[in-house]
Amino acid sequence: MRHQLSAALALTISAGCSGPYSGLTTSAKNADKGAEVRTLTVATETLPEVISTTGELFAEEQATISAKVPGRVAKLNVDLGSRVEADEILAELEKTDYEFRVRQSEALVEQTRARLGLGPGGGDDVDPAKTATVKMANGALEAAKLEFTRISGLTKEGIFSQADYDKVRSTVLIAEARQQAAMEEVYQAKAQLVERRAQLDLARQQLADTVIRAPFSGAITRRPAALGEYLAVNAPIVVLVRSHPLRLRLDVPERLAFKVRQGQRIDVQVEGAGVTRSGKVVRLSPSIEAQNRSLLVEGEIPNPDNALRAGSFVEGFITVDPDARGIALPTRAVLTYAGVERVFVVQKGEAAERVVKTGRRLPGDRIEIVQGLHPGDVVVTEGNDRLANGQKVQATGS
């Protein structure tokens, strides 16, 4: 009987080892091994040093295109948002009055040329001695001189009186004055011709100014004029801006201003649009702004597809040292709680909490670590959300 009870007890114990309580042994073994995590060994890599700041985009050129001559708007070829090329026609004024002025000026020029004995279609150079007025004056002077010579001889012979001599002599003086007046009249006509040529050029220029052209390539941001409206001189017709390239203005803190140089690369990102562009630093202010203790930096940003707009606020990144070294981790390796950023590092098989300071976000869902880690540290990249400080861990991969 006693042997039967011993056998039954042995069977019960044997059965218990394979029952529901047998798992305690396996769990204890797993707990001894630690939580399974994936890790990454920290190493430095090329991470260009970048200054991050916000700024605003401005048009490289902006011009209010106005009317140089008064007139009624006959054509308007653009509107808000229109893209135009340099020298493209924006608007036209009525030309009839200006065409009449050109004809009038041309007639006055030909009238003056005719006075100088110049035919149509030739040049304006003239020899005063070959003009009809001067030739007539020269002929009269020559006749008066011949008559004076004849009368002078006869007066000496007593045929003519002294009164006749004085009369002929005065005739010579009058002929000389008329010859001089004829020359002066030619010179005056030549000067008048120059004046009327200038008036003709002005009339032609005013006629040309009835066609308003774009001084540079760009886009129309305003069109205050309307078709059929009478415009006075300097009345605005359109506002034109050059959108390629754009000018970027950034305020760099004084403590970082000494690192910025002309020619450095600038990457910009439009807030909320996801549009990025790369340009370069082209101008630096010679002084620090006293109000905000910052340096004004201007960059040039290419915009061939017009994806960026003047007036937009952007975030700018100035690469001040393209060969700088740094540390980067996958974004998931960094935990944030109550504004504190931390990671878990593996030390002697246990998880150790480490407070870090992060920098800019990098392509590939990575983030720069500015402070808190050193090359050779083993950082937990997966499974860190369930760890506690001092907990044993088991790395399953890297």
C-alpha cells in the first residue's frame, strides 16, 4: 500500500512538470537574457555645418510700367499673372495723333531743305556758296563792284561828279551787306534744319512710345489700366516683377555672422509647400542690425519654373562648412518626453538612458545629434519604446 502511494505521488509530480506551471522556467530564462532590441554603433560622418534661419523672398526686379506719352488705351495684351518675355508688347495707345505729328515734322524738314537747295532723300550737308540766295547776293555784289570801278575812273576824268561816286560806293557797301545777310540766312536755315530734324525724331519717338514693351522677362502682378481709358503721362499701366532668379533675405544671428561668406550655398524650403531650391550667398550687409543683433544676408535663388513666389516666407539653410563631421541617428532612435530628448545606449548588457540634443533633420528619416553621444556608443534603434533604465537587453541585429 505504501509503495502504491509513492508511485502515485511520483506520477503527479511528473505530470506537474509538463502542466501550465512549467512555463515559469522558460520565462525566467528569457528574462535573464534581456529584452530583444536592434542597435547601431555610433560613428562620425560628413554632415555639413549649416546655419538655419527664416527669411523672405523678394523679386529681383520690380517695375511699374507707365505711359511715356498721353493717350487712350487701344490694346491690353496682359492681365494679372501673365508671363512675358523681354521686349514683349504689353499695351498700345491710339496712334493717329502721333502719326499726324510725324507727317507734319517731315514736311517742315523738307521745307527747310528746299530753302537750302537740297533735294528729297539726300543728306543735310550744304555749301552756302552754292545756294541760290548767296549766288544772287554774290552776283549783285560783283555788279556793284564793277560799276564802282567804272564810275571811279570816270570821276577822275571829271565826267561824273563826286555825288555820283559816293552813290556808287554806297551801292557796293549795300551789296556786301546783302551778301553777308544771305550767308547768315543760310546758316540760320541749316540750324533750323537741325532743329526740325530733332522735332521729327521726337515725333517718331512719341509714336514709338505708344507701344509699351516689357523691359525684362517676368510676370504681371497688377494691371491698374483698362481698355479705352485715357492715360496721362506717367500713368501706371502694369506692375512687372522678375521672378527668376529671386532674391532671398535672411537675418543671421550675430554670434554666427562671422561664418557666412559670399558664394556659400543656401537651401530654401517654402513653409507648408514642400518646395525646395538651392542658391548661393551674393551680398552681405556691412553692419550688424542694432535692433535684433543680426546680419542681413542676401542670396540668389533660381526659379526657372516659377514655383516660388515673391513675398513668401521660407526657411533658409546656409552651408558654412561642407566638410564638417557629425553624428546622425534614425529618427525612431530618439524619444521625446516633456520636451526632453533621450536615447538608450547599451552598456554591459543593460539599457542606459542618455539625454541628447538634436539638430536638423536629414534625408532618409534621420536626425543630427549635436550633443550627448560619442563615436563607439551603441544606441538602441528599435524596441526602445518599452525599455527602462538599467533593464537588461539583448541585441538581435544592427
